[in-house]
Amino acid sequence: EDVEDVEDVEDVEETIYDEGDEAVLAVENALKDSSPNTKQKLTGWFIPQMENYHEGVIISDGRRFFSQPREEDQQPLDTPNDHPLRAVAAVMEAAPDRSVIRVYAYSLTDPYFIDLITHHCKTKRIHVILEPNQLSIKVTKQVSVAFDATKAGNSEPAKALLQSTNIMFRVANCYPHFPETSMHMKGLITNDWTILGSYNFSLAARYKNWEQMMCARSQQVDTLWFDALWGSLMDREIDLWSYDASLFRKQQKRQYSSSEGNSK
């Protein structure tokens, strides 16, 4: 029996809700139970509980971290200790000051992760390679506005931190390749640890999907591979608030005739 074609699930999801609004709501939920004193304390975090997000997480060579569909986190510490994002937080916390944290970001829409990079860019250098998807930039900017509205935890606004010289964003160049080409890698690499897997830095990955990440001691090939790609994208560095939209261009998908489609 023939199976009817259905729309891509990701396309359908985008028509159901605005991911930026959901991210801002997640920030508001995380602040609901925070006392005024906690909000005003200069912890360096926009979401107060993120200060302790890495605690109780054991990272070791070869350890796997899993997530699965569950109720939405109301507070960061609702996230289980064996969750991929908690492991990412532990790896970032363990990175020495002035070292480089390398990020492959196919998606960047989770306010918890945005708070992590905003916090750590004060003392470490963060290099982010983005999939050519302006949704990640839109949501990150919306979250930064929500952070600054909280007046919590930081003497500097989120926008200023995300525009600082310690954090840089470069857009992968998918245009010369196939229409379907993506910068599909997801993960984070420090000089000591590499953590890679299916997990996106998105709300959906945190509590809607089955996801996995594996932690391993960094090998020279991990940093060299990232740094080579990073170096090739020097002319594709962007300011999230001012950039050339043509950098996000991809080849148009080929339109197949019905006869071609039936011959596949």
C-alpha cells in the first residue's frame, strides 16, 4: 500500500509555535520561584539555578548521557543529573580560564545553554560554528532581551556579553555543496573533554526528544578538525545583531518531476 507523503515534522512544528516565545517563557518560568535577593545577587548567571547546573555530574571517558521525552523543566535543577546538557555544563565548568571552548551548534534555542555560553565567555574564549539557520540567531536575541529584563546576576547586559571579543560566531558554508547539505554536528570540545552526539542545544532536545551524547577525553584530531573548519570560516564571522543574510544561503532544492520521483 502506498504511503502518503507528509510534511517534514520540523516544518509542521514551526507552524504550531514560535520557538522564541517558548524560550522566553522558559526564562520566565525559571525565575518565578527565585527570591528577589537571589535575582539581584551578582552570581554571573541570568538564571540563578544555572550556577549549580554542573554540580553532581560525573564526567568520565566513554560515559554516555541520555535524554527522553518528559515534563518540561520549571527550574534548571529539574533536569536529571545524567542529562546531556548537565554533562555539557560540567565540561564547560572544568575548562580552565582563558582556554577555548569549541561549539558545533546545529540549533541554538535553549536559554539554559545560552546562559552557559554567556556566563563562560567572561573568562574563556568560545567559538561557535552555526548551521545556516537564522532561527537560532532570532531566538538567541530574544532570550538575551529576556535576560536583560530580569536584571539578574550580571553587571553587564547579555547583548554586550554576546558581542564581546571572547565569544565568536561563524556560519558554516553549505552553499557550494548539495541542496541538502547541513552543518549537522552537535557538540562541544575543550582541550580536555569532547562531548558529541545527537543532542541539539534546543528546547526540544532538552525535554521533548530521545537524545544521546558521549563524553570522551579530547584527542588532537578533535580540536584540529574543529579548528580547521573554524579557520576556513574566517570571512563568515557575524555579529548576531548585524550580519549579512546572504551567509545563510543554501542551494535551492532540486524539483523532481513525477517520472523522476517514480524511478528512484
